[in-house]
Amino acid sequence: MSADFPVKVLLVDDQPIVGETVRRMLADEPNLQFRFCPDPSDALDTAAEFAPTVILQDLVMPDIDGLQLVKFFRAHPATREIPLVVLSSKEEPATKAKAFALGANDYMVKLPDKLEVIARVRYHSRGYIALLERNEAYKALAEKQRELAAEVNRAAKYVRSLLPKPLADGPVKIDWKFVPSTQLAGDMFGYHWIDPDHLAIYLLDVSGHGVGSALLAVSAANVIANQGLPGVDVREPGPVLTKLNDMFQMERQDEKYFTIWYGVFRPKDRQLAWSNAGHPPALLHSAAGCVEMEADGLAVGMVPGMTYDTRTLSVPEEATLLVFSDGVFEIEKADSSMWTYSDFAEYIKPEIARGGDLSDRLHKYVRDLGNSEVLPDDFSIVRAAL
């Protein structure tokens, strides 16, 4: 029996001799407390104060019906779960049936042998103490879950605080929409001026969800944002991804890897260089058409020694660049078929030309397409007016 929950026996009986007899039966029992209540009108208050692990209660007492008291015990919040053993002077099947129907757990003809009393007291107490211990464990677990939820919420706010503010001034205008599928997402994106002539734009997507994915996403994004890539010209996308692959091998990252699109735009001569590690091709839309900016590299972390190339193109005037995660298009439709990248590209090209709240329109469209308010993956899209 748990030391945290000692056996506590409450006897409710109007006869002092019965109280003394039971007291002596239990006197030598270790880790056991005994309380005698001779006045049945005090039984509920005594039980609430004493918190017994088993109640022994006489059925024949003055001023109160013993069966009625059983009913009161079962109705009171403090005693409704406590095992209740009713005592009677004789075997009466009808009385037994009524007692059990009202919630009694056991029935003894008083007073049985000491060994039987002790055995029944310990048996019923053991079951009740197990219930108390389970309730304590559930309570502790619930508290831990509340603490964890609070920590995850704080972490999610921190991750979101790292996302860049929209660019409203200067030669490039950028806005974005980010809707994580869980509190902690595996997507991360950013943009910053490397120098006055070069703007870096990137979006990465870590495998999985939750704390581990979010930590890796934040770590990789911090390396990029702080240009923490020794020996690498961060204006060259291919070497950037090559270095990231060396730094973030999945065997050192709990078997997690990430896809990433990384581009560098030079407004002066309107050149855009990019590299892609397993990420969905970005889209460059202009009056001349829409270009899917593909590359052949595998996700970062999957293959040691991987080398990524840099591709370039000239950006027409008034062009729009869209960089996004696969969560914006990998949608299971109502007929169980998948909305693919090709479907997405066909839908989004005329939407880019419309301008306005493109990201909001897309988000609503894919939620309606999947018939769900919550998407299965993180929804991240960055729009840059170049």
C-alpha cells in the first residue's frame, strides 16, 4: 500500500461497543488510521474531513435509515467514490440488494472474524488508493501538458517573431502569408539586403512538424540571415546551399532534412540568381510569361558532399516572384485526388496578374478545395514585386 495514501477506516455505527471492537481489530495494523463516528448525522462531515479509504456503515441506526445514509454518501462529491461496506446483524437478501442498488460495494454480517475485517478493509482500500494515485498521476500529467502547451505557444510566438516585416519601400516590394498547420512549423523564410546591390530571398521547409523541425528551421534561417557561412560568397546561391548541406547533414539533425529555394536579385541590372535543393520551383511572372525556376539538387542534408549549381536569368520590368512551400499546393481534394504543382501553376498564373490580396485568395481557395479550415501542411508564400 502506498505510503502517500495510508489506509483510513471510518466506522459509522451508533453502538460504542462495535466501535471499540473494530478499533481493537485494526489496532496492530501498520499504516492504518481508524476513526469512529457514533452519530450518523455527523457521518458526511466526518468523512469529508477524515478522507477515509473505506467506510464501514451500520444499516440499523436511530434517527436515520442506513440505506438513506448510503444514498447520501453516494451523492456527496467528497464520498461518492469511497468504497462503502455496509454492516447488518443478519443475512437479508432483499436488504443486500437495496444496499448494492444504492451504491454499496460490500456487505458484512457484523461482526465477522478479525482476519475477514482486515482483508476486506485492505482489499477495498487498495482499489481506492489505486484510483487516488491514478487521479494524482492524471492531474500531474494535465499540469505538465498545460506547461508544455504554454512553452510551445511561447516558442511559436518566438518563431513567428523571426519572420521579416514586409518590404514596402525601395526597389523591391515584398509581402507574404504564413499559416502553420501546427503550433510549431517546419517552414521558415526571409529576405535581406546583403549589400546595397544584392537582395537575398529564401524559403526552406524542414521535414516533419513540431519542436525538432522548428528548431532546425530556425537554426538554418539564422545561419542564412547572419551570413554565418565561412568561406562562402552569400551572393552566390549554389555555394550557399552547398555549405548548408555540409553543415546540416541529417545524421546530425535527428534524421531531419530540409528543402530550400535561395535567390539573389540585383536590381541594377535586373539579374536573378538562384539555387534549389529539392524545393518546389519558384515562379517568375511578367508580361513575357511565367517561368518555373527549377533546379536538380536534392534536399539539404540527404547526401554528404552534394554540390549545388547557380542558375541566372534576366528579370523583365514589373515582374512578380513567388516563392512557396509545397503546403500551398499538395492538397487532397474532396474526391481524394491530389491537387498537384501543375494544377497550382495553372491556377496561380492568372491570379498573379490580378494582383491584390493574392496570398489570401490562394489560402481560401486551397482550404475550400480540401474542404478543411486547417491545411495538412504549413502554408508559406512570399511574393516579391521586382
